Amino acid sequence: MKIDRRTLICSLLAVAALPVAAQAEHPFYGGKDFVRDPSLIPPAESPIDFPIQSFASSLPAKFRRQLVTFGSAEKPGTIIVDPEHRYLYFILGNQQAIRYGVGVGREGFAWSGEAYVGMKRRWPRWLPPEEMVQRDVHASAWANGMPGGPENPLGARALYLHANKMDTMYRIHGTNDPTSIGKAMSSGCVRMLNEDVADLFERAPLGTKVIVLAPGSL
């Protein structure tokens, strides 16, 4: 595993969910008293399956989901992320892949390495990490978690990346900001249109191999 641990601050991290009663008892977690109840992991899904709005037509053509020729020695079903060019490939075999446009980590938050899909969630709850709670007013308002839904920054689906049987803190997830696709502006997670991550979610079972390429690999 070659992920840079210094960049394990994922701005769109979803790792737990506090019930309403717990929120009432503990209205805010942060600073020296920052606490996460491990019994609340894994994170909750929304009980509501919200409709997914399409934004594909608003993207440049190269970032729209499409079938492409892609030579790879990896087995069909592998996910390959090319942060340099803002693409995610789902390998089909026979030199073909489905290519999706993505948003990636900004300077200082980029990473590369291998992982696998260790968990999947539909309309997941977002719980910002401690560092974000302390530095971001919007995030601090959701220190106990934002319920899944159209306004949630994790979007419609999330694939949680694990390595060596541990959570890497990185995710492939949807976004409520379609304009971020094709840009480097996240804290390391891979963003996709909600309609695209929903498509990938159905194709990629638990255990799917994920490779994030280093710059210059393609």
C-alpha cells in the first residue's frame, strides 16, 4: 500500500452516524474533546432512496460516461483512477473500459496506490473529520453528521476504499457539486456525478480492486 498517510484527511469522509438522541446529549464534538463512538461504525444509509438528477449534459464531452478502448493487463472488473487526466476506468476486458470523468485531490492531497472496495453505501451519512470540523464553519455545523440526501457532499453513493483490512479514509463517491468534475479540488477522495457513481456502484462488488495511478503513468 503506497497511500501517503499524511493526506488521509478526506473532505468527504463518512465514517459514522450519530442517532438523534445521541446528538441531543452531545451537540458538538471537537478540539481536545473530539470523540467518535466506534459502535456507530459503519455509517448509516438514508432510508429514503432519493431520485438522481442527471447533469451529464453539462459536462465537457470528454468527461461524460462512455465506452472507450483501453489496454490494460488488469482483470475485468478492476477500477483504475487516472487523477492526472481526471478519469476513472472500469475494466470490461477485450481492450475496453467504461470511462467516467471525476474530480480528484487538489495539490497536497493527491495520492496513488492500490486498495479495494471494502464497503458500499447508498445516500450515505457524511461525518466530517476532526480537522475539517476545526477549520471549516460549514463542516463544524455537521460535526455529528449530515444525513444522506441531495444536499450531502457524499452524493448518492459511496465506495469505501480499504487496504490491508483497514479503512484508508479515501472514498469514491458522488457529489452535490457537478462543476467539480474534471477538477482537482477535493481532499483526496474521487468525486463522480451521482448518476455515474450509481452506475459504478452496481458494477463494482465488495472486494473490487482499485488502482490509483501516479502522475505520468498513462
